[in-house]
Amino acid sequence: MVSEQLERRDAGYAALIERYSLDVVPNWHRSVVSDGTVRRTDATPDGVVDTYPSNYWPGDEPGAHIEFALKYDGTNLGLLAAILPAVGSEEITRFVRSKPTGKYVRRIWYFYEMLTGDRLPLDDMSKGNYIDLLEPDEYLVLAGGQQVRRQRVNDNMLGDARFCPLVRRTETITGFMDRDLAARCAKLIQAYPSGLLKRALSYLYTKETKSSFEIEHIKPDASRTERFISLLQAAITEDLCRKARLIELQNSIVDPRYQESDY
């Protein structure tokens, strides 16, 4: 007896990518809804495919598929930045108004305004609990975050619309975090005399400096080498992720002819 072939339909991000013919990198997680009754997870070379029974089908509304994606596929800002403008402000506004207090709907509302820069014709929420934009047990997030009154969400992401990395708490990452490598290193260092560690560190700074210049086929003089080493030492205590400071650092080690005032 030949079993009947079950109908399978993409849902969430995969459905929206196909619907709007978006040229994007697919999500690591793909959702498929089958006419069957069994839920199954399959590993593929590209990630994970979850097959859900028919009662999971979100319907044909694009807003419902975005909600499904956030719930089952995870948060992918790169895809949302392409999907939300394709869906359009009118559809997003209508969907938010249909259930304005929903957790995932409020996230959609926030992500739309964050990623497009357009303000939807919706009044600020006046009541309700604040919800996290990212689930702390699924992603690495900021402690505390920033409360946004408009959607009553707690923006606990690691950046903003200009640059916002998302780090999932995978088993591998969680395993490394549980090992507390920083504490193990601190314990290891305590077993050696401080003078020995300083000499070793000085040696490594010098070795790194020589290697860096060799890559550029440059033979620096003693003064330039000392400046480079002092910058490596400063990196331990300084915040070097500021534009003005980065330009200053670069200018301090390059030939004066190649100094710049901008990136």
C-alpha cells in the first residue's frame, strides 16, 4: 500500500522570502507546516528544518507569518530589515491594530519603526507590562536594557539600528560560558610570580609588534616599536571603540605621510 503524499507549506521567514521574492540569506531555522499530525525536527547542511502539524498554520496574512517567524524561527534582524518594508506600513499597522497587546505583535511594531525609521500611525501604549525584545534564555542580551514606552518593550539588544549583533545561546556557546574560562585563567595566573608574568607579557607584546610590521613588510625603528607596544598595553584598560580614538591610534603608528583625519 502506497502512503499518501502529505502537502507541505513553508511558514514564517521562508514563506515571506518566497512571497516577496527577496534576495536574502535564508534563516538558519526553516519552518514547514504539513497536513499531517506529527512534529519533526531535521538537521540539514544549512541548519534546521522543523515540520509542524496542520494546526500550526498561521494563515495567509503576512503579519501572521512574521509573528510565526519570531515565535518559531527566532529573531533575524537582517531578514526583518528586508521583509518589513516589503510587507509595507499599511499591512503592518492593520496587523498591530488587530491585537495591539500581543507580545510578538508589539515586537513587530518596534522592529518596523527601528529598521525602517518610519513611525506608524499608532498611538503609544498607555498600559500593560513591559516585555523583553529578546528572550534572555535564547540570546545574549544587555542586563537591564532600555524601556521604550511607545510599545512598552524592554530593548535589551546588543546594539541599535546602525549595528546590532544577535548571539544565540547555542549549546556550544552556553557550554563555554558554563566553563567560566575567565575564572580559570585568573586562577592559573595566580600560580606564577607577577614578575615572571610581566616579562612574558613584555615578550609577547614585542613579538606581536614585530609580526604586525612584518605583515606590512616594514622594519620599524625603536621609537615606532615602543609606540606600538604602548598601544597594545593601553588596549587592556581603554575603550578603543570610539572613532576619534581609533584614528588617533592609527596616526600614532603610521608614517606621518599617511596620517588621516577620518576613516
